[in-house]
Amino acid sequence: MTLKDLHGHALSGADGRAAEAYELALEQLRCYVGDPLAAIQPALAEAPGMTMAQVLVAYLMLSGTEPGALAEARAAHARASALPADEREAMHVAAVGRWCEGRWHEAGRILEDLSIRFPHDLLALQMGHLIDFYTGHSRMLRDRIARAESHWHDGMPGRHAVLSMLAFGLEETGDYARAEKTGRRAVELEPRDGWGWHAVTHVMEMQNRRADGVAWLAPNTAHWSEGSFFAIHNWWHLALFHLGLDQVDEVLSLLDQRVLGTASPVVLDMIDASALLWRLQLRGVPVGGRWQALADRWLAHGDDSCYAFNDLHAMLALVGADRMGEAARLLAAQRRALERDDDNRIFLREVGLPATEAIHDFALGQFAEATEKLRRVRPVAAQFGGSHAQRDLLDLTLIAAAERAGNPSLADALKRERAFMRH
């Protein structure tokens, strides 16, 4: 007899112990706590023919956007492809396959159809939500989850995760009041839900509610940071709140203790470190030699271009550390990647390459060139992923480039626009 998961979906090839390990891994993933990859290992050992265990490994390898994890994701996909699968599981296998090929949009569409057909499949919702984030589909961040939300109620396992994802989608589409209410409800249901804390944090960031943001995050670190592999990103947000309050000493303390201090080699953590150091540097805050070790960590991931959003943040570290030779090689890698037939080519062509070139120009003192490139990509910047808060770095750099290029009128106009939008 085929076992089923907590929401009634078949788990082909699973036995009781494997199913239990699988559910634990999913629970950790929903909250961004623990180590889901370690948690799924007993399932692989107990039941290597469990299709969804292999699928989950592939998703875990892909969702961090780590270049070195792609081979493991492809291997897990190959194993899953050879195993029995029902309709739902086969759609997961197909989505993983497209993602492994660099076809993020196709993977997201398959998961969209899967969620329409099986709205209680929380893994499909979560992986689709991440793809929407990585591809800059603000509306789908909301709509993918909104379609499923009414199928869920508070007594169902994982309901909090549906609400936290919906809250983030509402925030990214500007519905701040509903986003905050929904995110707060998510963390009431599950205080460890790092994405729920994150969603409310984004509301406060976009509304320029810096003191509220500190009050939201600072007293509650035990909930959102302990045992969380998403903690550095929320520490980054707390540092941004302090930066907005001109509390630079607090920012530097968080940077050194929480963001840089772990020396995390994880790409998503290095993105936060690069972005925070760049913001400080734009403000004229001396950051000393902090760039050097971060640049070394970026270079350890190789010089290929797999995801344009990551490239931009690698460039920040390379020029910050005055590693201009490596910076030039990164631009060359991006230009080579334009020849590949995958979605990163689109991310690069529309936004990623000119934005990364603009950072390089800025570092060389070519401020007029940086200004022109950033003005060109600014209206379509969402197309290479990230959140509004993360892409704000492009606006901040544009303002600084315009000032240094001798274009105070443009800089003033951008500052006035920024003040109006964040009132």
C-alpha cells in the first residue's frame, strides 16, 4: 500500500520511517530552520526508491542558487526520473528537470499548474514561490499563494507557511496593510517561521518604519534566528533599520557579529554581506579590510555566471576589495553566458550585465557611464530577481553616481521620488 503525506498525497516508494523523515525535512524547510538536507538522509537510506525524497534533495540543491550544488541537483533528478511517480510526483520531477536546465520560468509554470491541481501540496507552493522571487515575478509571489489560501485552515499542518508566503507576496505588490496583518498571523501560528518574520520586516522597510522594524525584530531574535539558516538575512534587515536611523555603530556591530562574522560561504548570505558593505561605503563609512575576505569567498565559487543577481553582488565585493582583474573576468563570464540557451541569458541581457557593468564603472570613477546604465535597467530591474528592498541598492548607487557625475538635478529628483514613495 502506498503511504501518504500529512496532506493526503501519495509518497511512492516510501515506508513509514522514510515518510516520517520526509515530513520532518519539510517542516524544517517551511520554517527555514535546522538542516532539511540532513533530515531527509534517513529517508534516502531507508527507502532510496522514494521519489519525493529524491525530488526534495534536488529542490534543496537548487533553491540556494549555489553553482556547486547544480551537479547534485541533476543527480537527484536523474534518480527521481527513474522511479515510479503518480501525476503529482511526475510534475515535481518535471519542474526539477527544467530548473536544472536553467529554465526557471518553465519550472515555475509547471509548479503553478501543480498547485492549481493539488493546492495542499505545500512543497510545490514553496518552491514556486522561491522561483517567483528569483525571477522577479512580484504578482505571482502573491497570486500563486492567493489561489491556494482558501483551501487551507488554521488546523492544517503548514498553514503558517501559506500565510507567510502570502504576506510576502502582498508586500511585494504594495498591499502593505494586508501583508502585515497576514505575516503577523503566520508567526502567531508558528513563531519559528522565518519567512513570516521576514514578510512583516519588508513591510516596515518599504514604509520607512525604521523604529518599528527594530522593535519588531530586536526583541524576538530567539524566534527568528536560533537554529535558522535564514537568520543572516533577517539580521541584515535589522542592520538596514539601524542604518536608516543613522545608528552606524549598531550597523557595524551587526555586520561584524552577525552578517560577516560567521564567514558563511553560502551565496545567499554573501549577497547580504556585499549589499550591506556597499550601502555603508556609499555613505562614506570606512569599512576597512572587510571586503577582502568576502571577495575570497565569492571567488571560491568560481568565475562562471549561473545567476545574474548573484553576479551583481559578487562584483560589489570584487571592486570593494580592489580586485579589478577578477572583476573583469566576471564581466567576461557574463558575456559568455549570454551565448547559452537558458533563462540566465535573459536575466543578464535585460538587467544583470548592464547593472554589473555599472558597478564596475562606478568603481573606476566612470560615474556618467554608471548613471546611464543604471537609468536604463532601473524600470525593468525586477526581471533579474530579488525583492524591492534588495533592488533598492541600484537606486542608491544611481543617486551616488549622478551626484559624482555632476548631475545634481537628477540626484535631487531621485531623492525626492524616494522620499515620496517611502513616506
